[in-house]
Amino acid sequence: MAHFSRRSFLHLSAAASAAAAFHGMSEPLLAAASRRQSHAKDAVLIDANENPLGPGQAARDALAAIIPLGGRYSDNLTDDLAGLFSKIEGVKPEYIRVFPGSTPPLRFGVVAFTSPQRSYVTADPGYEAGMFAAESTQARVVKVPLTKTYAHDVKAMIAAAPDAGLFYVCSPNNPTGTLTPHPDIEYLVENKPKGSVVMVDEAYIHFTGATSTLDLAKADKDVIVLRTFSKTYGMAGLRCGVAIARPDLLEKIMDRSGWNFMPVTAVVAASASLKDPQLVPERRRINTTVRQQTFQWLDRNGYTYIPSESNCFVLDAKRPGQELRDAMAKENVLIGRVWPVMPTSVRITVGTQDEMERFQAALQKVMKNS
């Protein structure tokens, strides 16, 4: 009979508990994912914050080369990716864990650090995956409005949850695309309740020139930083992300994650992308150019929106947001979802220049006919 230590048993038990919890929360997540309407092949898809450019050429070449080895787990490739990330970002290798995207460590972090006695604190509007996970741990979900400049209101977050287990800060924020200044996040870290953890989701940071919070993780603060290859790197369908934190914090997440085998396709594509020094600055330039041209058009035509520094922005439709979504879909343009706190607004992903021009034409037509 195989020998299991008490630690191994606890590890597997925690992973099983987390898996059971996520099974229970799968329905709302699947419902959210299924909201993309049926569409024609030539539809404009600016509803899910995907990068229309897809993986870079180096990543595509790496994907083609790895296909014959697709039948192997190849953990060494995951180690190579972590080592490469460590070298580029100046982070100790033991401070890095690779996941299939940045949402899994968010969910497992919620399971690890929240409970009926320890709240989950997030912005409103904000990315919802953590809130769904908090339902599974029966933690109180504390939603705090953004500031007037659409940053996380860190002082209000602290005041609202003296029992906090996990503070979630997405910067740039999803859906608003707005930044929370580094000093504000530092304030949160230094003034949060004892024993709580700050998780900073930097999924969209490569679209900006903003200062990362990796320095806080390197300094052994109670901080977990999330990164993903889904956005700027164009790998949303391949699923690869990284969590960076002190080893003891990562261990608590890993205890809830169970086996964490990575798809070899995602790992080699991510490694190849990191090795391309021109990829991020070029894609940031493209996204910024198209986004600013879109904002100029919106300004000229009298539309109201939240200025963004990311690859998405929030447009005020001045009518129920779902009505605009449905009307735009009839024009073969799919736009993003509605957050309850902003019922007349919708999130728009920044697509290619051609896609945004088609979006503009459809929006004008729909709004004139309303």
C-alpha cells in the first residue's frame, strides 16, 4: 500500500475540498461564459477582453514545434518558464508558481484566505470570479465603490472589512480599465487588518506603463501578484498565468489547487513570448493608438465613457445596457456585459482598427434608431 504522510493527506484533503467547492460554484461561472451570443463568422467580437492579434509569431512557432510532444506532461517546460520569468522580473524562483491562467490562483486564494469569519473585499464594479469563489467558502463578500477617478478606494476597503481575509485589487481594473496608484496599494498593504492578504491582479498591466506591485511581493509583504498571458500576449484560449508571492503564501494556494499540470502548448508559447522583447511595447502601442482614436470618435459624437488605460472601457448607453447589447448583436457586433452597479453601461473591448470602425458604425445606427 502506498505510504501517505499526514501532510500529504491534509494537502489532498484541502485540494478535494476546494474542488468540491468549485463544483458548486461552476454554474454561475458557466452561465457568465455562455453569454456570448451565437454569431456569424465575420462578427466583431469585442465582448470578452480578448486580444484580436492572438499569440505572437514566436509563440506560434513554438506551438507548432511542441505538437509532437503533446502526449507528455513535460513538467520541465513549466520549470523553464518559471525560471525565465524569474530572470526577467528579478524574482526568486521559489516565489513563482505557474497556473493555467490567472483566475485559478485567484479562486484558490479565496478558498485559502477567506471563510465565514474572514471576508472577501473587492471593488464594485470589479472582476467577479473571486466573488463566486467566496460563495463556496461562505465568506462575506464586501463590495466597495471605486473612487471618483475609478481607482480602488483602499481606505474605504479597510474600513468596510475589519474582518478581511483577502483584499482583491485588479489594476488596471476590469471592467473600467482604470489604474489604482502604487502608493494606494502600499497604503492598503501597510494598514490592512492583521493576518489578511492583498491580491493584486495585474492581468492588464502590460497595456500600460504603470508601476507593478512585484516590488511588494519581493519585499515579503502579505501580497500575491497575479499575471496572465491571456491579454497583451494574446493567449486567452491557451491558458497560462503566474502567481508571485512569498513561498508560504504560495503554499497555501497550492494546498488548495491539487495537481496543477500545465498544458505544454501554453507553457512553450508563454516562454517564447517572454523572449520576444518587442512584443509587449508593440502591442501596447497598437492598443493605445486604437483606443485613443476610438475615444476621440466617442468625444466627437457626444458619447459618455470612462477613460481607460487598458484594452477595454465602459460606455454609458443612457439606456439599459442589455438592450444595447442585444441591438448591437443584431448588427453583428458583440459587446461586453453589464455590471449591476452600472445598469446603463456596457464594457467594450478594444479590437483592431477595422473592428472599432465597424463598432462605431453599428453604434451610430443603433442609437439613432432607439
